[in-house]
Amino acid sequence: MFVLRLVHRHLRYSVRRAFRRSGRGTVAAREVFADRVRGELSAELPEEDLGQELGDCLDRYVLGSKPRCEEVEYLELVQEAIYRIERGR
């Protein structure tokens, strides 16, 4: 059930992101913030190959490829990082 909720949220925010007007701050400031969030996530998940676009991590992820508790933690951390970047805080 959790995974379905997570996928639903990801799709909803992907659509919202596609139609969103330009957000707060300059492009450079948003990129610096996004780099910082990705760096924090990389520090929390050192064994993962995250890449620049976190949404792609969720798209490429194969459900059931990790033990359940690790899978839930991984998906929550990546999704929270995506939300932080979108919100800009």
C-alpha cells in the first residue's frame, strides 16, 4: 500500500512540475540548493547510484530488489529529497 501511495505522489508531482510556473529565486540559486539536497541524500545512501535527476532513480528502481525495510527507507528518502527540491526549502 505504501508503495502505491508513493508512486501516486510521484506521478502527481511529476504532472504538477510539468505545468508549474517558474518558482522562487533564480535558476542558479535553485540549482545550488538542488545540488546540496542531492549531496545530503548521497551521504545518507552511499551505496546508491543516484545521478542528477532523482525522479529517474524512482523510475529505474525495481520493486522488491531490496529487503522491505530498506526499500521503504530508500523510497522515502528519495521522495523527500524530490519534494525538498521542488519546494525550494
